[in-house]
Amino acid sequence: MIGGIAIGGLAALLLGSLARLRIVSRQERRTTRLFEIGLRLNSTIKRKELLEIIMETASRELQAEGSSVILVDQKTGELYFEVATGDKTDEVKEVRLKPGEGIAGWVAGSGQSVLIADAANDPRWSNRVAVRTKIPTRNMLCVPVVSGDKTLGVLQVINRKGSRPFDKRDLRLLELISSPAAIALENMLLYEALVKSMEELRVTTAAKERMESEMKIARDIQMSFLPGQFCRSGRAELHARLIPAREVGGDFFHFMELEEGKLLLCLGDVSDKGMPAALFMSGLMIWIRAKAKAAPSPADILMEINREVSTEDSTMFATIFLAILDTRTGELSYCDGGHCTPLVVSEGGVRELDTAKGLPIGIFGDEEYEARQATLAPGESLVLYTDGITEAENSRGEWFSMNRLREALAASSDRAPEAVAQAMLEAASGFAGGHPQSDDIAIMVVNIVE
């Protein structure tokens, strides 16, 4: 006996504690590994690179001989093998399955994952791919890849290496991998749809008709990428407004909710106007979505995007302010890529947010950006804007200016974000006195509720 506890009982307690520690350790390792997988899958939106990353990740993590990303044709419902492993990849890419055909078709249609110990004897099995490529399929895992309420495709691995067959733990791991894969694939498809739409316009539309339809479609595309005008998250209320000077422009804003009560805020101004600016802006919006969950800070996000869009043959660049707000505490981490200095409005007046100015993105791919921190107190508002506000002109060629903007904000007694934005627009419009708007205007106001 030791302290009234039998030796056998003490040994059992120790063994139980060790078992629990091993379980916790395994869970921590899996969580860390899945986080690393998520970062890698969201590292690009380029089709070839992304699909190869998904394929290689699935094969490696499941110790499988092969894997496939099988996408759903959203127009026909057919499934097509976009990427597969092995020497017969080209043949596999040519195969299209009818809706519901084979195990992959059943998974895509039902939304359920499957573990198949003997594929050839499964009643849902279609051997068209195996016969075409002469690659036998012994066992397999197949899970749906879903974004929102839309099935993008399925992720499949075949023939586990070694003596142990696939089990339910392997199936669960593949399901976990499919979640970040779905986000990455959705971003890839959005980007491709954007590029395809613009290219079809350039190729198929006659000169005059092209100019008219181009502007309308570009505006529709541009506006479709905006997340809306309003957002309420935690203690934060947000209102944003975009007013192009032409049918389409280069100003943009974006916001999206992240994990743990965080809210990403972004507002920027592309160097050009019209169609080129709309295309560049829409691409930036997709890159922001793709990098937001893969980079740990606003500075890292800007550096990642800057590397992607800075090319030798590109003449486009954009000023941008990007921040991550903790909607529970008001803590703000932010980065300034050469943009108009944000303002903070409170009962005590209007002050400039202290920023470290970096170059606009798209100029030098190796530019370093610095993130800074601040805290918005209850009742304070963060005001982001483009120079379409401060450089609004009257008939004498005078600018509205930063001083007049600060006066308009100080005179606004209502701190509701929509009211603050409206006060800014009315002040600039009243100053212009009917003089035509010469530049795009974008505004975002975020208030921390008291």
C-alpha cells in the first residue's frame, strides 16, 4: 500500500493517464498537420498547381498508390477526371462519367463518403477508367468536395500501400482534407470564370457592341465580387459604399469573417479605370480570399498577393489598406500599401491612424510590408476611403481636401456607419456643387458598438 492506494490501483491510474496523454498528443499532431495542409492548399489559385497539390497531399497523407480530383461539370452534371496519378494520367483526364455513374458519381450525387474494401465487387463500380488505363483498383476511399450547398466534385484515393487496408480513420482524414480543398477549388473556379468571361468578350464581340456589352458585363462582374454593403460581427458594425466615376472603376472594398471572431477589412484603389482596372480589381479580390486564411497577418497577406501580381509585363498597381479586426475586443492589426491614411472618429474628435506606408502592390514583388496594431474603443469608428473623396473637385478646380473631410466627420453626430458614410458623400457632393465626379469613390466605416 502507498498512501492508502494499492499498488495495482496506482499502476492502473498511471496507465490511464499515459493513455490520455497519448490521445491528446495524437490530436495535437493531427490538428497541426491539418493546419499545415490547409495553408498549402490555399497557397495558389492556379489550376495545374492547385490540383497537383491536392492530389499529392491526398496520396501522401493516406499512403495511397494513386489519387484523383474528379470535378463536376456544373452545366451537365457530368464528372470528369481533372487530375490522376500514375503513368496513364492523360487517358484518365479524357474520361467523363454520367451523373450518378460509378462510385464517384454516387458520392457526388448523394453527398456521402464511402470506404470500399473491394472496388470490383461493389455494385456501384464502373471499370471504364481501370480498363482505359490498365491500372487495377483494389480498394478505395471517395469523399465529396462541397462548398456551401454546391458539390464541386469528389476526392478519391486508391490502393493503400502496405498490408493494412483503408479504415474509418483514413476516411475521416480524407474528409478533413476535402474541406480546405473545397475552399481552394472554389477560389480557382471563380478566378477562371472571371478570366474566361473577359476573354470571351474580347474575342467574340464586334467593336461597338463590344464596348457597350463589355462595360455592362464588367460592371456586373465587378459588383458580384463585392461582399455587400452591410456586416454585423461581434461588437462591430460595418457599412461600405462604392460609386464608380464611369460604368466600371478601379476602387474596391472587401470584408470577410474569419475564425475566432476576426473580421478582415480591405479597401483599395487600382491605378487605372474602366475594363483593365475592373479585371485587375476582381483578381485582387480573389487573391485576398485565397490568402486570407493562409497568411497569419495583414503584412503577410499583402506580401503574398504582391508577389503574385507583380510581373515584368504588368503596368497595373493598387494602393491598399488591409486590416484584421477582433470584433470582441476592438483590437486592430493593419497594413498600409500606400493608401489614403485611415481616420478614427470618436467623441473626442477625429485623428489619423498611425500607419507604416509601404509601396502599392504590383510594383516590386519583393516589397516588405509592416503590420501595426491599435485598439478601437467602444463608440469609435474606423473610416477608410479612396482619394475620390478628398480630391473631389468643384467648378474652380479646387479639391475637397483632407481638412474638409475631417470637419465633416467631426460634425456628424450620428456614429452609425451608414450615417457616417452618407455624411461624407453629402459633404463632398455639396462642395463639388454639381461638378461631374472625376474619380471613383469607395468608403468603409466600421464602428465598435458601445
